[in-house]
Amino acid sequence: MTWKCGKFEFDERMPVIMGILNVTPDSFSDGGQHDSFAAALEHARHMVDEGAVIIDVGGESTRPGSDEVSIDEELTRTVEVVRALADEGICVSIDTRHVDVARACVEAGASIINDVSGFRDRAMVELAASCDAGLVVMHMKGEPKTMQDEPVYDDVVCEVRDYLKAQAAMLMDAGVARERICIDPGPGFGKTASQTLELVRNFHEFARLGFPVMCAVSRKSFIGWAYKIDNPSERDEASAAEALMACELGATVVRTHNVAATAKALEQLRPLVVLGLGCNIALVGEDDEQQEGKIAQLNQAITQLCSVPDSQIVDISSFYASEPAYYEDQDEFVNAIVFMRCGVPPKELLGYLHAIENSLGRVREIENGPRTCDIDIEDYQMYVSDSDVLTLPHPRTLERDFVVKPLMELRPGFVFADGTVLTDQNVRYGAAHRIEG
């Protein structure tokens, strides 16, 4: 999938770096550093040289407790900076919650509207529907001045996720194309430090919504709390480490103050691997417990996957019961999809997977026949191969319902390493249904 922002398009399989340009006197970490026209342009160009492909221009501080500035003042700070950068061919984002500012900046050449209020203003929604700019929909409880006044959630991850899902649906109902929307969970905006930490450790939940996900953690107070760093300007290395973790979980756009440190950290991003797991022989259990036994087998396999070197599981689908495919005279299967970040090359990874299968009693007597455990590499991002040992992406993935359904659960619109887009139009085998509970 691509994130479409005016004339710009960004492939969300690779992280996109957005450099922060605060043209304000009072932003929490860099207020007054770039608030002249010349200083703003110089810093923006410097960030582009370091690897930023988007410059996010902000003319109003939204730090906790900040006062709202007048529209005229925000326009004075932003419009000409936006115009100059856009004229240089740079993708410019306007960071604002005011429709008059957003409109003026889009007319001046901005390609993205980054609305910290999450498009709660109907006029902002109408502007979004009338242009072709990319949109960043952020979650914020309350307003900047009051957002940190004892924010309360029953489940911060679920509540923020459901809010962003609803706001994105509202924008699409208003006529905004899905591919223009990016979502931002809003770390630090109406969340305590511990709530924010819980949020950023669950970025995969937001990736499941099928939109590009922004990681905007740079220099935030929760990093100071978690890493014991009081001075915001000294949080860049920790911010870059958090950005890397977020991208491994599924974030695709990184908003940052320090582009160089972030780009360096993201060089360590490991490819995403999609594994398909299946079992239709339970080693223990009576007939009415066979499904539970198969689930137990797959859980054992998942546990062993945690021991693969330089790898980390980042998301797991629900379990699905499926009809046998190809060789039909056998019991039904239980299947799941695992997303893993992996630094082990594909053929070496295949060896580890075979070892796990063998440890769980895999017997290969009948092609597509009964098995205690089967682990297929469905996709390995950045690798495309066609050999007797391993074909990537897996040539049968999109014809198998027991692969397609759990993959759609984890990542709607998933794009395989060869550019193929996930679809259920070619499903022919292994009808599957989700196992509830």
C-alpha cells in the first residue's frame, strides 16, 4: 500500500521519516530555535539532507498546558515557510488544528494536513474532502491546555484504536480516499507516561487497522520518565530506539526532531517475515478435545519460534479451523499466522523452522497429508526467490483461505515482497473460520 499525499506517494513497507520544524517561540524542546524565516528554511534543508522526506511545519505549540495562539499569528508563522519549502519540491506537512491555517497552507503547497485534534472539526473534514492532501488523524483527549489533567482510560490501547478507526471511517464516509489516511495514536497527548508506554508497546494493534501508522514519540515526556532523562533535548537517542521498536511493530511514518539519529537507528530494522502455521494431529486429548490439542501444538511451535536467533515475534493472529486442502481425506486443521522481525536469511530460517517441525513430531509421508506441525514462510519482505529449496512469496498463499483470513486480520491491504497485494479473490482451498475464544 502507498500513502498518497497530493503529488507524493510513500511505500509504507519502508519507514518514512518526517522532520519536525517548529516555527514557534515556545515548543517544549526547540522553541525559538527556528522561528525566523531563514532559520526555518535552513533547518528544513538540513533535515532533508539527513534523510527526512517530509517536513512537518508547526506554528502553534501543543505542549501540555499551552495556550492557543491566534489564527493570524499561526498563519504569519507558517504560510510563507510552507510555500518556500513546497516550491523547492519538498513534501510539506502542516501541523495544525485550525481549518483556516490548514486551508491557507494547502493552497501554499502543503501536501499533508497533520491535525492533532483528529479531524473533530467538521470544517476540517470538509477541507480534507475537497483536496488531495494526505491526512494524519491523531488521538488527543481534550485540548492541549487541559489534556494532562488526570486522563483516565479503562483500556488505553483499545480506546485509542477504536477512536482512530471511527475517525478514519468518518473521513472515508465524507469522501476521503482510504489511501490518503495515516493514523497517529498521539503518545503523550492526554495520556500519562505509563499509559503512553503501554500505547507504544502495542503499535501492532494500530497496524491491524490497515492504515499507515505514525510514530510521534520524539523527545516526549514518557521517554524522560522511562529512561530517566530530564532534558528533552537529550532524549534523541532514546527517541530513535523507541522509533525502531515502533517500526518493528508496524509503524510506517516516524516524526522526529533528530533526523540523523533516527535514520541511523532505522538501519537496524529487520525484514518482516510472515509465517503460516498449521496442525491437524493432536498428540494428546480425546476426540472432543482435539481442537484444543491442535491449538496447544501450535502454541508450542510459537514458543519455539521465540528461540530463533536475531528474531522477534511482533504479532499473532487468532486461531482458525480449516478444511483440509489438496489431500482431503484427513481431519480438519487449526491454523494461524505469525508476524516476525527476522535478521536470519530465508534459507537459514527455513532450517530452524524444519527443526521446530521435527521436534513436534512432523512426519512427511504423504504430500499435503496429516501433520503435527507445519510452518510455511508465506512472505519475507525484501526477498523474492524461485528455487527448488524455497520460493518467495509462497506460490500458494493467496489460494488458501486458512492463510488469507488470518493475514487479513493482522494486516489488511498487505503487500508482499514481489508487490502482490493481499486479496481473497483467488481463494479456492481450505475454507476457514475463526475459532472464538
